[in-house]
Amino acid sequence: MAESPNNVELNGEKEREAEPEGPRSFFQLHPKAKLALLLLGLSLAIGGFFAWRHYSTRESTDDAQIDGNIYPISSRINGHVTAVEVENNEFVKKGAVLVQVDPTDYNVALERAEANYATALARAQASQVGVPITSVNSASGISSAQARVEQARAAISAAQEQYQAAESKVKQMQADYARAKSDLARYALLIKKDEISRQQYDHAVQAAQSDSAAVAATQSSASAAEQQVSQARALLSQAQADLRASRTGPQRIRVSRAEAAAAEAAVKTAKASLDQAQLNVDYTTVRAPADGIVGKKSVEVGQNIAAGQALMAIVPIAGLYVTANYKETELKDMRPGDPATIHVDAYGRDYKGHVLNVAGATGEKFSLLPPENATGNYVKVVQRIPVKIVFDPGQDREHLLRIGMSVEPTVITKK
């Protein structure tokens, strides 16, 4: 008996349902895997972005070391070393005595300079006092000389008047004497004729003798008056010479002031010599310029040292910094002030710091024989430029850092 079509279809569906299913995919088996992979990819992308941001803003180099200012200690004078107070690798404080030089010769020079300064100061004070004295003397000298000139002129006038009076007196006496001589001659004739008495004749003789003496006396007075005129004229000449000399007072004042200025300059010179002598005495004691560690000591007791001779070096423990030689391609975004992490190889410790500045030239340009690219075959080489990185304060309390230590600085640049 034949089956109906409906039965055939039902049987076929049952057969298909009874057949086993084919292999299923991973995502069919794990429907949430796609979401997990999506989240993982997104996380990796975000992590990669932040990792790129992290490492793209950091520049590191192992070509770096700690640097600092090493203080060379040298003598500023010649002398004989009497004491050396330190040894190599010894820590010293600023101002500590390092070397003592015999100060005997310099103390003697200091005493000599003090004496010279005192002498120059006394001379300067005396010359300063002399300036007003010269000014006063000059003014009073002119006044006195002018007064003496006037007195001499008045004396000349008075002497001339006395001389003229004496001359007049002489002429009068000569006239009287001539008349007395004539009377005497006439009385001599009359006495011979007995026309006059002997008494009258004697009286005439006495009168003639008296007039003759009066003439001689008046002539002497006239000569004396003439000498007084000459003396008065001499005094006038002397007074005029004194007046001319006194009028050179301004020049003498200028000379006195110049001498005072020269004395002041001598005081300054003596003071400078005194200061230098005092400095030389101070230089006999060599002191540490800063806190640090002694190194390269080359001086011993009994040694004669010369000015400028190196004695030792002081290596400071403060003010240290890092010199990092970065490639020129690593400086694109690096700027002063960028923070830095400094890994010190010796201690395996990290220190904080920041970029202070970038050198003005590559390291090779500061070398003894800088390269000259214009000669020979040119090969392009990436250059390194020194970058100065300073430590942030307060980190090296134990003073472990030393100049020359190898470090690996990492600078965080700011884009």
C-alpha cells in the first residue's frame, strides 16, 4: 500500500532531525568572546597609547657622570712651610687651616709698612697745616710790604726835607762866616792903626772862628741828612723788592697745595703698601675655600713653596651636578627646567633633579683637536651635546655622591 505524500514529508523531517549537527565555531561556542576580544584590543590600544606617551616624553642616556667644581689650592706667596694640617681624603670645613707658612719675614715687612704709613701721614698733616699758614703769610706779607713801601717813601720825603734844610743852614752859615772873615780883615787893618780896641778885634776873631765851626757843623748835618736820604731810598728799594716777593704768594700757595696733594698721594701709597703687607701676613695661612674632601696633596713640612704653586685640591661635597651627553636627536623637546630622574649606578638609587641648561656646542668642539668636516671624506656622525642636570636639594644628606660617578639620567620632556 502506497504512503501518502504527507507521511513522506513527516518521515523526511524526522530523519533530518535525527541526523547529527555539523562542527560549531569558537564564537558560536563562546558568544561573549567577541566582546572580550574587543575589550582586550581596546585595552591594548589604550595601554599602547599611554606607553607611547610615557616613553616618547622621556630621554635617557648612559653617557653621563657626576661633575662639580674642584678647587685647586695654591700658595699666594713665597715661603717656608711650617705645618700641614690635613691629609688626603680628609673632610674639611670651609675656613679650616690647610697649610701654615712661616710669617716672620712678612711680619717684619708689615712693621716697616706701618712705620712708613705713619711717617707719610704725619707729613701729610704737616703739609695740610702749611697751606693756610702760607695763605695767611702771603696776605699779611703783601700788606706789610705795602706799608713798608709807604713808610720808606715817607722817610725819603722827610730826609729830603731835612737835607734841604741842612743845605739852607750851610749856605746861611757860609754867608755868616764870609761876613765874619770880612769883618776880621777890616778889624785887622783898624787894629794896626789903633782905631779900634783890642777887645773889639778879639771879638771879631772869635766871631769868625765861631762861624767857621758853625759852617763845618752844618756841613756835617747836611752830609748826615744826605746819607739819611740814601738810606731811605735803600729802604724803599728793599720794601719794593719785598712787595714784589710778597705778590708771589698765590704761586707759593699753589706750591704748598701741590706739596699737600703729593703728601696725600704718598699716604695712599703707604696705605696700599701697608694693606699689601697685611694681606701677605694673612696669606701665610692657607684655608679651605669650601666644605670638601682633600685630594692631590703635594706639600710637606719643611718645603719651600713659590707663589702660584699647587699644594692640593678640595673636592666639594655640595653643588654637584650631572653632565649628560645626549644625542643631538634627543634634544628636540628638551628644555631648561624639565624634571629628571638620576639613577646612580654605585648605589642603585634614584635622585630627583631638573635640567639647568644645554651646552653651547657639542663635546667634540671643546676637545683638544676639534674635527674639521671641510677636510677629508665627510662621514655624518650623530653628535652629543652636554646637558647640565642639577640635583634637587635635600637628597644627599649622607654625602654619598662623588664627582666622576656614572649615572643614567632620564629627562621628562614637555611637549
